[in-house]
Amino acid sequence: MWLPIAGGVLLLVIGDSGDARSSQASFMRFVALVVSVLTFLLSVVLYAGFDNSATGMQFVERIVWVESLNVYYYLGVDGLSAPLILLTTFITPLVVIAGWDSIRSRPAQYFAAFLILEGLMIGVFAALDGLLFYVFWEAMLIPMFLIIGVWGGERRVYATLKFFLYTFLGSVLMLVAFIYLYLQTGSFDLFGFMNVPLSLSVQQVIFIAFLLAFAVKVPMWPVHTWLPDAHVEAPTGGSVILAAIMLKMGGYGFVRLSLPIVPDGSAYFSGLMIALSLIAVVYIGFVALMQKDMKKLIAYSSIAHMGFVTLGMFLLWHIAAETGAGLGMTGAMVQMISHGLISGALFLCVGVLYDRVHSRQIADYGGVANTMPVFAAFMVLFSMANAGLPGTSGFVGEFMVIIASFKANFWYAFLAASTLVLGAAYTLWMVKRVIYGEVANDNVAKLQDLNAREFIVLAVLAISVLLVGLWPAPLVDMMNTSVDLLIEQVAQTKL
């Protein structure tokens, strides 16, 4: 967690030379790459040392932070957080490589922002103290605010303020809920929060406070409107991190806080959550069909796919335990990892085209396969994965959630499965218009295929998408024990 933050601070201390092509700027990029790769290797060590059969938290660190308030620097991981940490450290080096040549303005500050953001995001996934969780949760808004606001597009100030206000205002209510729970337990320990008895009315209020924080981050309908603006204006690396990791924090918040701390409140609102999730899956799928901007289309696609995540989580109360209540939860967690890989890859593909043509409009392309056949192969693969093609990671989580939905209610499954049709429709429409057909104009006719740096990034993501799709067992096995424990916690009333 602290290695990338230290690396980011180092880059800020050294500073920019003013010339993006100078040897100092090249050194900055190299430092950022080395730090991000070392962080990933450390997370691989964490994965290798992780015990899939252990029920409690692993790699725990607990030190007194603010003694007078009984606040601890308390970290640990389980099968719900470890895969998300691995995803975070896996995506960050790819973002650094992707921005190697395209970032000409203040490269040291750009890469420093991503490294610091990486450390803070790992902190969110590892924090086991409520106040520490809140500090990391809010602190990570700052680097993303700067990434969009400094290196974004023409309307970056509008998009940045909208992103910040939506996410910050929702999170303030989460802090109020933490303070109430602190007054009941005497500490900010998340496990203390899980064990304190609460009346149904209190649980309902706390659930709503958590919901407003996490629903904005997912984002769920109808508080999703900040996401397309943020994606369109963000630089490519910002879009990748936003889609691949930051959206997952909303889903993670539900499983780490909402479900185990207020299980009765979660049960009470489960019907509402399923309804909102299905609206996101179906309605936003139709909205995606109407988009003319590639980034906006992928952004709306992300909202629809994250609807699957919240659907899988809140099916628990509608499925008998013996018929596999954990299937929806496991599917939701797998979907988060899969969506991180696929959406990140698609935004990188758009970035490759944008670097060459400086347009995200679908109408400005056509026949890209004729001039960029290698790139076209990658983009078609990621698009098929986005549509849920069997054999890719996009199929695994969605299939598990649809099966769980069918066990709960036929109409839940029917509406959820409609995303397979809608996802194929908007994804294939984009691929047909951009990749195939006659070469649209002189700009497309002059396109150069992937260079070695771009090929490495997309090839690594393609292998990952296929690996999770064909062999999801290592990922699912890592989650199973923690999912079973979560279901036990949720089944115990706190009234």
C-alpha cells in the first residue's frame, strides 16, 4: 500500500523538467513503471501466501492510531478484498505503460497521481477500521480529481466538479453512520460494528446512509449521470482506473459494510435494490444503444454490467440457502474482476484510436480492420467479452448471477438475461461501425497498427480475459470461504 504512495511522492519531489521528451521525463516514467510493477509483484506474493480455507482476516496489521478515540491503523484481507487488490496492482502498470508517450504535459505529476491513487485504493480494500476506511475512501478522490481536471478534455472542469460533488456528498452520510456506530460500540472496528445489536429502524437509516455513498460509486441508476461525463473528459488512464477499480469500491462497500453490519436493513431494502439493479441492466442497455461517442457507450455499458453486481449481492434473501445462495454473491464478485479487465481494455482500445485520429466519435471511423488488423483482433475480442461470450471472463460472472436470479424468480432472470441481447447489440453495433466496412476517410487510411508498447498492454489483458473465462477456479476458490462466512453473518438477525 505504501510503496506506490512513496513512489508518487518521490516523483513529485523530483518534479518535471518542462520537456516531456527529456531524459528526466524518461526517468520519471521508468520510476513509475518500476514502482507499479514491484507493487504488483508484492500483491502476487500476497496471493501466493493466501490461505483459501481460512475464515478470518489474513496478513493483519493493527497499530494504535488515535488512542483517545480508540482508532486503529487496522488492515487485513480476505477472499473478498484480496482479488480486488490484485486487480488494482495489475491494472496500474498497464496504465503507466499506456500513458508512456501520450502524456506530454507534466508527466511526473501525472504518474505520481496514479501511484498515490493506487496506494489509497489498496487502503480502501484492506482497511478494517471505519475511520481509516473513510480516510482512504475520501483521499482517493483527490488524485482522480486532479487526473481529470488537469489532463482531461475540453469540459474537464465541469466533469471534475460533478464527479467530486456526487461522490463526496454521498460519502458524508457514510461518516455520519460510522459516528453513530462508534457511539454504540466505543471504537471504529468494523467487526465491532458487525456485532452490535440494532433496531430495524436504525438499520434502515444506516443502510440508506451507506447506500447513498456506495450507489453513487457503483454507480446505480438514478445517481449514475456523473460517470459518462467523467469518462468522456478523463484521459485514457483515468478512464481505465475509474472503470476497472473505482467503480468496484461501491460493490465492495456493500459486501464489507452494508450486508454484515445491517443485515435486517439490507433484507428490508433487498427488493428495492434488485429493482434498481434490473433498471440499470435493461434501461441503461438501451441508453448505450443510442450513443455516438465510443467512450460514452462503454461508460453506459459499465453501468449496466455493474447492475449485475448489485443484483447478485441482493438476491441472498430471495434464494433458499440450500439451493446455493452464495452463487449470486460469488457471481457478483467474479463480475467485478471481469468487468475491471474488460472495461479497462476497451477504454485502452479507444485511447489507441484517439491518439491517432483525435476523435471518439463512432461516425469518424470505419474499416479500421483494413489498416490495423492486429488492433482490430484485440478490440473484437474485448467487445465479445463485453457482450458475455462463453470462454471469456464476461460470461462467468453473468452466468452465475443469471442462474441465481432464476432460483429466486423467473422474471428476475428474464430481465437480467436481456443484457446478453442488449450487450451484444450495442457492442456489435460499435464494432461494425468502427472496425469493419470500407475505410471511412483519409485519417483511417493512414492509421498505423499497434506499436510494441500498445501490443504488450492489450495482449496481457487479452490473456487475462481468456484465462478467467476458461479457468475461473483459482478466483472462485479464493472467494468461496469468505462468501460462505458473509452469508452466515447476513443470516443472523441483529434485532
